Amino acid sequence: MPVHKRKLRSGAIVWMYKFDGPGSTRHRRDPIRKSGFASKKEALEAEAARRIEVLREHELKQEGPEALPKTLAGLLEEFLSEHGAKNLAPKTLERYREQVSYLDSALLALPYHEIKPLHLSREWNRLLSGGGHHRKTKAARPLSAKSVRNIASMISSAYERAIEWQIAETNPVRASKPPKVRKKPKPVLMPSQQEVLFGSANSTWGLAAFLELDAATGARRGELLALRWPDFDGKTIFIGRSLSQTRQGLFFKECKAGNERTISLPASAIRALESQRASQIPYRKHFGDTYQGELVFCNPDGSPLKPDSVSAAVSLLCRRLKLPKGASLHTLRHSHGSHLLAAGVPLPDVSKRLGHTNPQVTATVYAHALPGHDDRAAKAWEEFQKRSEEGKEERAH
């Protein structure tokens, strides 16, 4: 393993990584190490990022600063630093670097133009059989087909960019057959279940109002956490930005083109927002001039909430209430789209409300039957059969 635990004199436990740099031999090693990481996962991700960075630096030293990448590690680093820094959201870039940490070091060291689909197919199988690690036992564990497919997609994107840069002619990922992902039905909360969730949500910052607004609008987590009071006019809310969380901290970002939208609110959501506004008054008075900003949902001092913490709190609440397995904060968005489609709201209108740039995405993800709809289909089929038989009898007479 490239990462290890280390006990400091103070008694604190930290994680470190260590690996041999390019050109190392049995008799002459060039160890590269760094310590002070709070978790194994953090150390693994840092090790992977540093490894491909070192390989790229080694390539440049050998051939000069204008040299092109030679290995898969060099190509991925070029893709992440040159393309990713300019075109990818920080959260996406962070996730891509995490995915690189799972790749075998021998594969990363191969010349990328010599990598064949068979090399990648073997890597997918390795990741599926034991490419991950248990947090507690540290033993190898299989990665899910979805995780492996996401890693394959990241590598494929790097090769597609390399083809555009005219430093690669083909994309071996296309013929490597990444694992197929079995689509599992996502849970949908019925109105009665949502009411139970709202009634059980207690917090100082207004979790109940947050959940009620989420269920009534289908807005994304970051969009609601970035909402400001000027975005609420008493009848609608304007979605124009989102709050994102990375290891570097929290930051607000503008919505992508097509995601900006104004959403009409039902009376229940309006009441929830007015109650939320009133609940902030004591905190505004308490903090006075130090109160931060105009966020609708925030910490008592007005500072932004951590999106991941909000999601974790809702997932825990769903489990405690024994709601359908897999229910989470995102389930409210999924339920909103499902309810609207089931009620007969036109697909383009639902797509616009959810902030999808393409209605086909809405049709694929949300157009599924709610519990009881199969019974309705069976009844409709039976009625059609009866009308057909009645028609035959009338024609016979």
C-alpha cells in the first residue's frame, strides 16, 4: 500500500504516502513522501495526484518544457490541469483526481498511445474485483460497476481531448467494454411520507422549511442553499446560482446556461418561507452587524451551510423514520418530478421547472410509474377489452 498510518509524539494519528520516484532502482531509490493527512482517503488521493505530477515532471525534465505527455499519467495530468482547470467545475475536477487514485500505477506508467482496449478491460476487471478499500479494515473491496464506469468515462474524456489536441489518433476506452450499470428504481416519497419527514425535521437553521421548499420546487441542494431573500418575491423564487463544497471550502457559482429559472410556489411553500424569515429575526438581532449576508437557509450567524452536512442529516433522518430504502435529500427532487409527470403536467414544463436543458433527460430519469399506476394500467387494459368485445357484438347484430 502506498499510504500508511503514522503516530506522532503527541499521540495523534496521521496518514502519509510514500512511493519511489521515476528512475528509482533497487540500489538507488528516490523516495517521495508526505505526511499529515487526516484520513486514508485523503492520503490516497494526494498520492495519486502527486504520482502523476511527478511522472509528468520527469517527462518534462527529459525532453524540455514544451514536451508533450508520454504516459497515461502525463496525459491525465495534462487533461486535468490544462482542460479541467478552465472547463470543469471545482467539484468535478476534485472527483476526477479522486478517480485517478484508483488506477494501477503500472497502467499509469504506460505510454498512452500504446494502451490497448485489452489493457483497460483488465483494469476494469481489477477495479471490479478489488480496486477499493474498506475504511475500517483497510482490506481490498470491489468497486461498484457505476464507479468503474465513471473512471472509464474520465479516461475516455482525456483521450477525446488528446485527439482534439492531435496527440492521439484513437480512444481505446471505446472498445474496452466498461461494465454496464444496472439501473435500480429510485424511491419516490408519497405526500403522506413527505409530511412525516417535514414534521420530524428539527434544526436551528430551518431544516423543515428547507425540505418543504425542496419538495415543492424540485430544486437542487446547492440551488436552495444559495437562495437569498431578494430571490423570493412572495410568490416565486429565482434560481440563479448554486452553493458547492470542495476540500478547499465553500463557494457560490452561477448556474449553467439554461438552469436559471423562476419557479412559482404553492401556498404551503410560501408559508414555510415566511416562517423561515421570521425565525431568523432573533439571530439577526443577536449578531447585529456581524450577521452575514441574506441567505434564506444558513447558520445562525448567516454563514453558508455545508451541503454535504445537510445531505447527511437528511439521510440519517430518513433512516430513523424508516422511509423507503435509499431515501435521501435528492429523493425530494426525484419525487417532485415524478409527481408532476404522474399528474399529467406536460414534459417540457416539468423539465423547465427542474432546470434540465433537455426534456429528454427528464423523460429518461423521471417518467416512471408511481405506486398504484400499474393497477391503473391493468384496469385501463381491461376496460379496453370490454369495449372491444361490445363492439364485436354490435357489428354481429
